[in-house]
Amino acid sequence: MLTELCAECRNYFLLHHENDIHCDEFTIENGKLDVDFLRNGQYFRIVGSALNDGVHRYGDCVLADETFDGSVWAMHVPQAFVNLSDEIDAWMETNAAVLNSPYSSESFAGYSYSRATNGDGGSITWLEQFGSRLNAYRRISVL
């Protein structure tokens, strides 16, 4: 979800562009990217990989082995943003059946429900549910 949220907000939480984006040939071996500019638990973005593009957490992820010419971005993600991502994941899991249902309401055997809908009559998406809370993290432009 962090990859999608960062893209939606156009924010990859770089403090200093020249220090945080590392362009080179990188090798991922045995599921690990071995670099000296990331710390355990730090989030990073891979760009230019055939198999691993996206946001990952250093030391906590298993990547597909490959060698690629691209970049690795050292991210400085606030904990509040990570918490919001976890909250969105939980909301999506809790509401998966309703979100995937073709029905906006059902009634049977004395039970009925109506799901919340957006202005178009469709299911409310995670972005509609959490969009206002993401606004604090939105950037006008992205690298």
C-alpha cells in the first residue's frame, strides 16, 4: 500500500534529493539489497528494476534476485504516514466483501444492509474514505 500511497500523494519523503537518490547498477542477491546508505527499518524506493520497483522496508523485505541499472531512493517516511497506510489496509480488508459486491443493498430472511456509496452510486473507495487525511502529505510535483 505504501507504494500506491506515495504515488497518490506524489511524495516519496526525500529530505535532500542529491543525497537520497542513488543511481547505479545494483544487485539483489538472496532476496537482499546490500547497500551502505540504508539503515534497518528504513523505507526505500526502487526505480528501474524489472522485478522490484516500488517501496520496501530495508531488512524486512524479500526481493527478487536481479541486477539492474536504476536508482534506490532513501526515504524518510513519517510514522504517522505508515500508520495511515496500515489503517487503510485494515479498512480495505474489513470492507473487501462489501467493496467487491455488485449490490448496493440486500435484504433476506429479516436481514438487510445498505452500503455507503459515492456520488456516482459506486462503492466508496479507500481514496474517498481517507483522501482528506492524505492531503497533508500531498506534493505539487514529484521527481
